[in-house]
Amino acid sequence: MILQTDSFSIGYKKRNGGVLFIQQDLNLCVSEGEMVCLIGPNGCGKSTLIRSIAGLQPYFGGEVYIGGEPVSKQNNKSRALLISLVLTDRVDAGNLTVFDIVAIGRQPHTGWFGGLSEQDEKRIWEALEQVHLISFAKRNFNELSDGEKQRVMIAKALVQDTQLIILDEPTAHLDLPNRIEIMLLLRNLAKQTQKAIILSTHELDLALQVADTIWLMQQKKGVIKGAPEDLILKGSFQQIFANGAFSFDEFTGNFNLNYSNTSEISLHGDKKQVYWTARALSREGYSIVPEALLKIEARPDNCWIITSREDSFNVNSIENLLKTLKKIRD
């Protein structure tokens, strides 16, 4: 076991000296090679938990153990040998190169003067290779894209050579392709290096696909833990994110918007065509009802056949399907 918390309580000190508890008595654990995604609604305490585990802010009960060592008993240097941390803060690196930034991660190992040994340099090159940035070593850090910068910060965490890497919303500033790449990279690194990786994220769809374990944090009610699929089957996501405007689809792992559907339509045909047609119809205010008088057959050759009481129409796209239905409804 790499990380274990024992009756861990987090929060903030009040001005009157009391404590505003955000979460209490958390008992969490992470093993070697395990990737954990921390998910929950805004304000539930995700960042507070991340920062408290890392020792960046005080906690108010219980203890955190990394490799059996209590974090509260460690000074800054010894803590840096246990935990690597990647925060969401943007880094202004001046004229530092990618190699220079990654080399900073070796600081807990280099002694007072910070000179790099041959072993340190070898470790830096290994980390750059692990994040696919060998050819970027001499590039100025500030010239990189956001996705490339995030991979540099992950390499910096790798060369710190800790058992545990913690990341606070590592995909927050990234576009979709980079979000996917970073999440896959972190999963692969957990398996390759056998380090424990914990990250907080709002990317529920990606977390469900890459995480070994989900920590689903509730507002002041603790953390539900388990394999993504187990939490789906238990209805945990629907429970935590309950909202009249949308619902969690336990078959696809996506959130569906709850439209006001006032018309009925029957839909059958090719499975893929039916899925995307149903989404478009729901957006336009239709409920799918098998016995409805207005019927659609969705065929695999991008042909939709609309049958009403009075007539039949063939269209070749969902866009034209919706236009035709509007004419029929009007």
C-alpha cells in the first residue's frame, strides 16, 4: 500500500479559531500501479483533499501515511521524497528550457548546491522519453503548447522519484485531444512505473475509461470508492450529480440533457443510426414511443423513411429529417 489515510479530516480554520470541516473521517488507500480519479461537484473539497494529502495545508484530524510514513512528521525535504505534486497553476519559466524545468524535479536528490550527477541526467532523459518529449529538451518552456507544458510538468514529477504522484485537474486548460492524451499517458505511467497516481478531474467520461478506482466525493458526506463500473451499477453518479436539467445514462456513462418533450414519434432501424437520430429527436422535443402514429425507419445507408398518416418521405440526413418533421408538425 502506497497511500493510506486514517480518519482523515480536512477543512479550514475560522477567524474565531474554530474549524470549518469540509470532509471528516476519510479512510482512503491507493496501491502500487493504481490510478485514482477524484470526482465530485464544485465545492465538495477535491482540491482541499489534494492539498491536504500533499501537506500544503493543515488538516484537522487523523493521519496520512505514504509508504507507512506519516506525512505530518515529515519536513519539506523528506515530504518531497514521498510525494510529487502537479498543480493547475500556470508556470512562467522565463528562459528555462524543457530540460531545465524537468531537472528541477531532481532537487530533493541533488543536495545543497543542486549539481546534477550523471545518474540525475540519465533519470531526466528517461522521464522525457516516458512523456515523449526527448526532441523538446532544448526548447524554451514558454514556447510550448499547453498540452506539451503539461507533459513537461508530469516529467518533472517523474524525476522526483516518489511513490505517489498527485495532480490537481491536469487537463483543465487543454483541448479535447490533449485531454485524452494526458489521461492515457498517466494511466500508462502508473502501469509502467508502478507508482500510485491520484488526480482530481471534471472529465467524468474520460475518468470512467482510464481510472482503476474512482473516489466520488459528496458534499460533506465522505467519499464513495470503487471501480468505475461498480459505481455506475450502484447508481452512485446519478445520486451525487442529481439534477432536474440532466441525468446520468447508466448504459453509456454520459450525462443526458432533460429536454421538454411534447411530441411522440416511433423510431426503429439500424442501431447506430437509431442512437444518433434519437439524440437529435430528443433535442427537438420528441419522445420515442413505439406505438406513435408518426414513424421513422433509420437505415444504415444514410436514408431515413418518415411515415405519417397522410404521406411518406425519404431524406438523406438528420438535418433534412428535422426540417421535414418541422413541416409536418407545422
